[in-house]
Amino acid sequence: MAYRLGVDVGGTFTDLMLAHDKTEEVFRVKTPSTPADPSEGVLIGVRRILKESGVSAAELDYVMHGTTVATNAVLEAKGARVGLITTKGFGQILHLARSQTPGPLAGWMIMIKPDPPAALEDTREADERMDAKGNVVDALNEKQVQALIEDLIESGVESLTVSLINSYANPAHERRIKELLTESHPDFPVTISSDVLPEFREYERTLTACMNSYVRPKVAGYIKNLESSLEDLGVSCPVNILRSDAGLMSLSLTQEKPVYGILSGPAGGVAGAIAVATRAGFDDILTFDMGGTSTDVALCENGRPTIARETELGHFRVKVPSVNVHSVGAGGGSIAHVPEITKALRVGPESAGADPGPACYGKGGDAPTVTDANVVVGHLPPSLIGGEMQLDVEAAKTAVAKIGEALGLDVHQAAQGILDIVNENMAGALRLVSVQKGYDPRDFALIAFGGAGPMHANAVAAIMGSFPVLVPPGPGLLCAEGDLVADFREEFAQTYIRTIDRAEAEEVVSTLRALGEDARGWLEREGIAADRQSVDYSVDMRYYRQGYEIPVTVSIEDLEKNGLELLAERFNEIHEQYYGYRMPAECEMVNLRAVGVGRVAHPQRPEAEQIGDADASAAIIDEHKVYFEGDWLPTQIYDRAKLQTGNKIEGPAVIAEYDSTTVVLDGYSAEVDQYLNILINPNRPNRPNS
Amino acid sequence: MKDVKIAQIPDIEVDPVTLDIIEGALKNARHEMDAVLFRTAMSPVIREQHDEFPMITDPLGRMVVGQFGSYISEMMETYPEPVEPGDVILTNDPYKCGGAISHVNDWLVLVPIFFEEELIGWSSMFGHMMDMGGPLPGSLPTGAKTIYGEAMRIPPVKIFRKGEPVNDVINMILNNVRLPDMNRADLMGIVAGCRTAEKRVHEICERFGKSTYLATCKALLDRTYKAMAQLILQNIPEEPQSFEDWVDDDGLGHGPYKMKLTIWREGNHAFFDWSGTDPQAMGPINFYLNEGMFKMFIGIYLIMVFDPQILFNDGFYPLLHVIIPDGSLLHPKFPAALGCRTHALTRLFDVLGGTLARKSPEHTTAAGYGTSPYMLYSGWDRNGDFYYLMEISYGGIPGRPIGDGMDGHSWWPLFENIPTEYLEAYYPVRIDSYTTITDSGGAGFHRGGNGIEKLYVFLEPGEISIHDDRWLTYPWGILGGLPGKRSEKILRRIDGTEERLPSKCDEVRVQAGDVLVYRTAGGGGWKDPLDRPVERVEADVDKGLVSREKAESDYGVLVGDATGTEKLRKAMRAKRGEVKDFDLGPPLEEILATCEAETSLQPPVAPEPLSWAPMETGEQALRRVREQDQREASEPA
């Protein structure tokens, strides 16, 4: 009993990784995903990896699982029919939303308003009212509420949310309604907003709670299938789900609060990138995950992801802690076009998708994509490794030539232009998570993964000054690795709006302590060994009445020793880093939070035994020419599988492997480290301004 | 502005890819300006409601990216001293910047951007301050008769010199406002936003070279010029088209005020003539309309209606010619009061839409709730602390070609409502209901949005102010769509009495327990409601957005009765005949005659002309603009 299994379900592939806790054994399997019932693909993968490794199901200690079931339910608008009970006078809370229409001026003319997760006709108003201090203004009319519950359930809603005004200050009425419901309908799924997000701002809290109800039946059904199939295989160990903040939660918690896992996929990628990077000795990294239709980037400091308090999903901003991933709608399949009226070169947001795909796939697509541009300039060799697919270079040229004609450029210049634009978009995304938060991207390594990441990483890093570029082996999917190294994580928070000078340190400390106790209790219930438990504390802070809070981490000991002034000082420091100044205004606390963390043992990754020398010529499989700033340079093509530790490669070079291609530009060189990562650095140190 | 070396724009070609990369970088910088401000501002008006506007210009002050027209060249023409790197200029005086900002609440900040010792552009931003001093909290007295009765005016002054704050000036300004900490935070947020843009422009110049950057700015302006020339040819008719609409009253009992626009085309140049608009008002509803700003409005409107992909900037300005008679409601003479210009500002879009609709009705929308309704509440609470709440409200978005108007949404971009839990946590107020008003949206094939109803329960004695419009005239429907419902405000006293409050009023005393029923107008409908699919009408009834009665009377739908509906619709069509292009409700004379009976408010009366502000005639104004165009055409660019 010493193995752990990471399973990540992506859009195309299901990725599995099996690791022994102590030895350095690692097995990896990739199988096609089964979107109709993702648990089928999981099952096939588990069966395969057990067979290939010779490990028995009984030897598994833990299964860690990243899933996009919740994400897809939202993106495809295929969640449950949700009933909502809110306070009298606020039945249109989701209908009114924040009343926002998009910019610029007159943007309302073209706005398309999304359907909220709970429809207006499925919303009811309860007779009750709390004030902002948590005092009861109108007592809960239980009789009326019971009638509402019956009415909603009879009307056919599949999941229920209760979200009342000021419930962050006093959740008593929400809890009572839940009790009433559970008494009459014990198994009916109900979410109360103060459980999911005990923070003020009623729209955001209601939306998040309704999102939870919206994905809940889907996720519960999936988990049920998964559990029973795994049981059939003889897997009896606990299964845990990866949360959006890259922590783990148990299946039972996932069934209750599935909204916490709404960005499980990207979180796995970031966690995987951190695992790979810290092993290679890089704690401060920018992750760069470029796929077919979108690209995710994130900044991680000291080997930890930055956690955002909210995340954007489809049309909605959901307030759950999430790895701060910024997503741009551009990837290898993005289509380049030149609008008639402006003659500008645009890349995306339309994508060729998987079918017909880029022109070079020869499946009937004729739109010029980023992938086609890569083929035209020679970054993508005509035959992919493994010989599974031959790329149609002529089709790519024909497609890209259309852009050239519209701009008055030859086909190669046009292709280079498409790449320049898309790389610039990527750099813009990276700038957003670094420069705009007061970080200097030149202090960060760039971890490239996803199908297209390694192809663009060198060029993007050149704009940002972020070196080295690190390309792990098998960069197509890093998520399963992320699942394996994720820690258990759960937050316990309470809104506490008070300026520093009007609050007592003792009260803050005792509240944090109580939240910390909740966290400990949770860790116990999850069965985490005492020496693997820890509790982190943070306080969301802002200047008095400012609209946005910044989480400030603090220890109870420091707080007891130094008082609340310490919080103000730290907040001021962070504010200055983010925005360049501090203000002489009062500092205000908004939320107090304890985060329970149960650490898991990280699997050792084997160091490559055979230390090769700098000569990489044994891995050369071909030579061709690559277009670079108007010239065609002779370029070696390497087979990544044949590269050895210590090998050095001078750019320009193309390194091919089964699920990705790495490009090393002229003026840069690559080295293979002891974990078989490729590290790309400039030949001459360059520190461009960023 | 003297002794400043302004960079020459080099006559070089920029390759198309670099052009697009720099365009993207400038767009990002402009969004970063917003982001920095939102996260550092303190007042809910900027922070939660987003009442602020950024831009980045070329060396000549022409906006390259942003959301409002430029004004810098006009403003800096008379600025007495040189600007230097690190300087920051502040103003709030509409009369000192050609109306670039149109009331004293807007604080406009300018940051010159230097590179290699030359002025290569400006970043600029303005935001609405909660208070600017003067007789009433909010600095928007509805009874002001001149701008002196509104609040302090700041001419363009430096608040930073070479990066150092000019504390004497800043302190003098903040000494005059009611919430100095808040103004300081908002002001520093605006400065930080402008500085961010400056930094980004520097980075672009370092990366691509100054010449390339400057040539790119010009190319981006040219690109928009060409795109707009096509839009004008396609969408502006040669024969003049006119439309008129009204602002209901001036807060002093005068009105309604007519706004009339006539549009025509000569070649690929378009003329927008406001002759026929009423003279300036005595009350503070005058809107000092900056011509550049109006060109930007036209551009935004055309682009949004006809081709939303175009980047808009100042490039197309030479194609548009704007005629506004001096002394009119839209170009008042100093010292006319300007505080409540939001009604005329919004009506301008109704009129512009209505005028353009005459040529391409399929593309345009009906009229919306028609203003930015404000509610202000202030006083001293039981602890002796001063409280002051200002909230902007929203209403019915008009029916649109793309779909129904949204219910209770903001007509201004990116504005947000203030969360009830925020209001109740910080102010002595409870919100008993916040919803949209059933049936307030005008019926149409695409329905007009419903207006908002908000019930404020005041928990401390204090004073309230109200700013709204469309209580008298109706948000019109288009192409058979019906008008939306009008706004109203009712004060239910704790003693059980009830009074209808005027649409614009100040210093209304309230007691703890009094309830204000605040209702904004709905939006007009778009096209024939009898053609609206029955299931959509029934869905609205299910949601409570439309009543059964209105489904029957306006849509000819008998819920759940398909045959009855068909019959009813047929009969209604026969009886009605052809639909109207515009449905503005009853004729104005009738609206005025029935005003008191319907609203229990006195109808406004026609104002006496102001002897000190005679209005220029339409002919004079047109001649003035043509002469100016000729002068500019003969000068080298």
C-alpha cells in the first residue's frame, strides 16, 4: 500500500500518473477522453496503468483526480434547474445582476445577457430580514417558507439555493430554511450562500451559491459513477478531487461544494508546472500553457501559486478561491484574418477547433491558423514524430498566403506576422499577471507546456525577458502530475468589517483561532496525520471603503506580539508593490480566514542515470530550413526521446516529441538537465525592459 | 503652453504587424488605467459604479485610444507655462477646457508624456467626485442659477511639478470639499492610472523606437479616418434629416427644453447641426457640449450600430462638422449653471439615434430611461458623524435590433449598482426592495427594458436630493414599438402621509422610518409588438416582467389561448393600421394638459429668454463653422 494515482481528464486526453511514495517508480498513461461519461475514460486508463505497472488496485493509497465536469456544465449551459429562495424584495437579484453593460459607450447595443443559473420563474422571496449587523429585522416566517419549498420542488427544480440579504453577518435564517427543507426532503440538494461564500456583496454570493447548485447534480452523478467503477476494479482507497485553488478535497465535500472545483483543470496544470520547476530549482515561475483554442498563464512565487478570490467562467464571475490563471482566447487553432474596413492583422478569437482544424491537417480546413503559420516558417516539421500524421505544407502556405495578399506581404512574412501578433498577445497576458501586479518578469522562469506552448515559449520569453524557458518532458499534459502533488486545502472565513483603529487585536485573534479550530477539525475528519497538518491565516484588507480587498497573510503569534498595526503595515507594503503608492487612509479588515492544509508526500522523480555529454548530435533526425527575420537558416531537427542529460543544442533548432514541438531560436541555446527538462537561455544575456 | 518641444510625427511607413502590436499594447495600457483606478479609488461612484474615463493621445492631443474625445490642444492653448516631465495638471472647470468635462464634479487629470526630451503625447483621465464643496453635498444643486452656485472651480493647475506634489494647491482644493480623504484617494488613483499609461508608452518607445511609435499613432488615426469615411458614405443621407426630443424641466419649473438635430452629408463629410435647439436654461441642466466630444459620440454610435470591430479614436474628426448655436442649451454662455447636465447628455443620444434612424431604421434602437438618475442622502448620524451617500440608478434599456432591452441595466458602459449589503453596512439606510417594475418597458417585437424600483428606508434624519428626468415626456418606441413608462418618486412618511416628489429636487428633509419609492423610466419598444412570438410574451408573464393585462392590451396575447390570441392580434392589426415610425406618446400639448392629473406635479412653464445670453441663430452658427473649416483647410497640417 504505497502508491498514489493522479488522474486528470482533459478535453482530448485523460492523463494518468502513478507514483510510489518512497521509491522513485513512476508510470504514465494517456488515453482518449470520453466526454459523454468521463468516468469511462478514467476507468480504461486506470485499468491500463495498473496492468502496465503491475501494481494492484489494493496497493493504491490515494487517488487524486482533476475533473472538468463542473466547468463543462457551466460552459455548455448543461447544469441543473436551480430554485432560489431569497429575501423579500430581492427576487430579481440575479436578473438585475450588477446592472452592468459592456464598454465602450453604447456597448449595450450589442450586449447579449446570459441566462442566470437560477431562472426568475424559479426564484421565490422569503418573509424575513436581517440587518447589516446581523440583527433580526423581520423574523423568518417558517410557514410561508415551507410553502415556497413545496412549491419550488413541485415545479420541478433539481437543486435549491438559499441566499438571503446580510446572511454573511448572521446565517441563522439561511440555516433554518435548510433545516426545514431537510426535514421534509432529506435528500434534496440544497446550498446556502453563507456556507459557500460567507462574504458580503449579495449578488456575488448568490451567484456563487447558485453556481454550486447548478453543477451539483452533474458532479454528484459523475462521482457516483466513478466511485462504483473504481470499486469494481478493487480500488478501496479515498478518492480526492482537485480544487480550483490547487488544493484537494474529499468526494463528500465535492458533492456538497462542487463550485470549489470549477477550475480544477487549469489548477492541475499550474500545480504540475510548479512541481516540475521546483524540482529543477526554479521557485519563481510564469506558467505558459498554450493549447488549441486558449492559453492559460499564471504567476507562482516561492513555489506556490497565487490564489485569486474570484474567477471568470463563461459570462460569470464566480467568487471561489482559484489559482490566479489568466486565460486568453488564442491558441494553435486561432484563425488569422484581415478585416476589410481596417486592414489590420487580427489573430482569433475564432478558432478552427479540432474539426476541420488548421489547413495543414488536410481535413478540409482552409482558414489560416497559428499552426499553419508555424508550418510555413518551419517551426513545425512536416512529419510529426511517430509518423502518425503528415502535415500538408502546401495547404498551410495557400491559407497563409491569403493573409499576405491582404497585407501586401509574401507568405513567409505573413506567417511571421501571425506569430509575432500571437506571441505579443501571450506576452500581454503574462504582463497582466506580472508587471501589473508589481512583479518583474525578468526574475521568473517560463514553464512551457500544452500542445503549442513549447513552440512559442522562446519567442514569448524574449519579449518578457523571462529565462530560462523550461520545457518538461511530455509537456502536452502536466495536470496529472499536478494532481499527484496537490495538498488538501479548505478555507474557513468570516466577514469582519472593521477599521484597524476600531478593532481589538484580541477579538481578531480569537476569531482567527476559532476559524483555525474549524480548519483543524476538518483536517482531522479528512484523516490527515497530525504532522502533515498546518493552518495558514489571512485577513482581506483594504483602505477604508475601497472596493477591492487584498489578502494579507499573518500568523497568530505575530499578531499577538505586534497587534493589528502589523496587518496595516503589511497591507501598505503590498499595496505599494501592486499600485506604486500607499495612502494615509485608515486600513480596514473585511474578511478573516483560516486555511487548513494537509500536506501530501511528493513523489520523487528519478534523475536520469546516464549523464551524457554536450554533444547532442546522436538525437538529430533531420535537417531543414527555418525562416528567421527574412533569412532561411539551416536547422537541425532533434528527437527528444534520444536526448540525454547534459546535451547542448544551439539555436535555431527544432526538438520534436510525441505530443509537442520545442523551438529554439537563433541566438539561444538549449540544455538538457538531470530530469530531462529542456532549459533555453539566450547566448548573450538580455534584459529587455518589460 | 510655451517652450515645449513637441515631437514631430515622422513620415515613415510602419509595417502592418508592428502597427497591430502597438495598437494592442495601447489598448492594454488603456484598460490598465481603469484597473489601477478601480482598485485604489475610495468613492463608490468611481469604485463600485465606475464613473470615469481614460485616454492616451498623440503629441497633438488627439486621442489614439480611449473612451472620450480629446480636448487637450484646446485646453493647453492658453496654458501659461511650459509643461515638464513629471508634471500633473488638474482642472474641473468646463469653461476652461471647452466643455471637455461638463460639470465641476468631474476632475480631469492630464499627464504629459515625454521621451528623449520631446512631448510625445498625453495620458488623461477624469472621474466623478462625490463632492466638490459648494452649498450642497454632491455639488449638484438642482436650484443653481449660475456655476458660482454649484461649487469651486479649479482652472488647469499643476498638482505635481517634475514628480513632486504641489501640496499648497492640493491642500487648498481639499480644504473646500466635504470628504477630503475620499477625493484625495480618488485623485491619486487617477494620477496613478495616468502614470501607468505614461510608463507603458515609454516601454513601447524603448522597444520599437520613438519614430515608429509616433508614426503608428498617426497610422492608427488614419485607419479610423478611412473606416469612418466609408460609414458616413453608407449611412448618412445627403438630404437633411431632423429629429427632436425634450428634456423635461430645468429644476426651477421651466420646460420642456427642445433638442433638435439635423444631419446631412456633403461628399464624404457629414454635418450635424443643433440649430432649433432651445436657448440655454436658467437651471443647471445646460450641457456644455465639446465639439470633439460630440464627434466621438457620433463615431461611437456609428461604429456600434454598424461595425463594432473598428478601433475608434480621433482620426475621423476632420470628416465631421458640428454646428452648435452659442447660447443654446448645448453651448451655454458663461456663467450658466451646468451641474445637472446628465439629462441633456443622455437625451443627445436619443436624438442622435432618432435622426440616424430616419435613414437606416433597422439598425437603430428606441429610447431608454434617458438620464443618470441620482439619489443623494446626507446628514449627521446619532454619533455626530457626517454621512453622505450618492447613488446612481439605472432603468430600462431600449429595445434593440439584437434583442430586448435589458431590465434595470446601465445605459452607461461598465457602471455597476451598489450592493445593498454595502449600502447597509456603511450608511444609515435599509433597502426594502430592489426590483424592476412590471410593464414599465415599452411593448415591441423586442421589448423595452423595465425601469427600476428601489425602496430606501432612511434610518437617520437627514436630507435627500433627487435628479431624474423622463417624468413628463416618454422614452419613445420605434417602428411600431410602444413608449416605456415614465419615472416617479414617492415619499411615504412615517406618519402615513405620502407625497409625490419632483423629478429634480434638493433639501428634502426626511425622518428615520420615512420610505422613498424611487422609480426610474422604462425603455421604448423596437418594432411591432403584435409580431412578437407568443411564447416570448408568455415567458415574460411567467417571469413577472409583463402582466397578463399588458400581454393582452399591447401584445394581443391571451396567455394560454392560441386561437384567441390569433383572433385578437388580427383585430388589433386591422384597427391600428400602419405602425408609426416613432411613438413618443401623446402630443406634447396633451402631456402638459394632463400633467397635474397624471403626476400630481405642476407642469413646467415656458422660460423667459435670458437677457444676458442671447442665442446665435442657426445661420450664424453654420456660417461660423464653414469659415473655420475653410481656415483650417488652408493651413498646412
